[in-house]
Amino acid sequence: MKNMFKFANIGRRLVAVVMAAGAAAAFGGCAHGDSLGVPAAASVGAVKPLVVIDAGHGGSDGGGVSVNGVPEKGINLNIASTLSDMLRALGYRTVLTRTADVSIYDKSAEGAGLRAQKLSDMKNRLALFNTEDAVCISVHQNRYTDPVYHGAQMFFHRENAEGAQLAECLRARICSLLQPDNQRETKPMDDELYLLCNCKNPAVMAECGFISNPEEAAMLEQEPYQRQMAFALMCGMNDFCYNTGRLNT
């Protein structure tokens, strides 16, 4: 309940900041805002990086299914879309890999089978991730056979140094704003995750929680918690861009 009041206050104050700065305003790092993480205003017209946001799965690929029977793909899209809106409010440019319940495979893959469609889909997502000078995040939900596990976790490719920095910024914000008891560390990957392995830009797979955990699944399926998760991811992304000198203020 305490976190709910905290986020209600953040939401009102964030709207106030955006309205005061104007539609063309750009903002500085969350790290330099107030103690609740509301971004501090920076110079109008400052150039912000491009953030590519992948809503994992989609279309015939539903991803995991929660204990309540809710497919992961819709949760991913809701969080990703809200994150995009929030970043745009702060002056960032964003691209979503999908904006609806679809796979993004080429037309040539129609009728070629699920495997061919999935391969085409992933190649198209990777092409967006490899847009020059982008910062990338793929939004997913975790699941496991044992329902006891819970909490968000960030994954990055072990050879992507800035991916590791981005993962830590996202982890820190989720823990400070939303999951104070989460002790999960960021996790380096080798070649297991196609997007992370082949992305030339800073990239993270954000597993926002376990839909196999009844309590966490119930929260992740609700729009208020999805907005809170998007806000924490937005602050983490802004921290990373500030810390790595990507904010031209």
C-alpha cells in the first residue's frame, strides 16, 4: 500500500513537470531529480537518444501463460507501450517493435510454418535493435515450475559492457521504486538470447516478474502495476543515458 501512495504522488508530479516544461521540453537524469525519482527538467530542445522497445512475443506466439491463464504477450505490450509514452514525454525518441498483438515476420514467411515465421520475426526485431546509436530493451515476463519464485531480473550479453550498465540501472530503479525486497542480480548471458547476442547497441531483456507466482501474476496483469513498472524502467533508462553521456543538455 505504501508503494501505491508513492506512485500516485510520482504520477501527479511527473504530469506537473511535463506540463510546466512544455511539449518540446527535454529532461535530465532521474538521478538528479528528487528523492522519489521524478526527473529534473533540463534545457528545452535538448537532444535525447533513440530507445528501441521490444514487446516480447505477439500474434501466434503468446509467450508464457500466467497461473491465471493470461498470455505474456499482452502484459509485455502494455508495459512497453506505456514505457514508450513516458519516454516520449521526457523528450526521447522511441520505436516499438510492435504496437498490436502481432508477429512482425515478413510476408514471405506466410504459410512457411511457425519456425520460419519466428526466425523472420526475430530478424526484424534485431534490425530495429541495431538502429544506429539506439538503446534497446526487450520487455518480457518470467515463469518457472515452482511458483515460489518472484521478482524482476535483467539480462544482458556478457560482452556488451554498456548492456551491463543499462541492466544495473534498470535493476536499481525497480528495486528502489517497486520491489524493495528483490535481491536478484543482473545476469550475463552468452549466446542463449538471440537479440542480446547479436545486438550492437546497449541492450537488456527485462523480465519484469514471474507470472508463475500467483501474487506477482495478479499484479502484473493489472494496469496500475504495469504503469508502475513502466515508470521504474523509464527512470532506469534515463539514469543510464545520463550516466553514459547520452543526454545533450
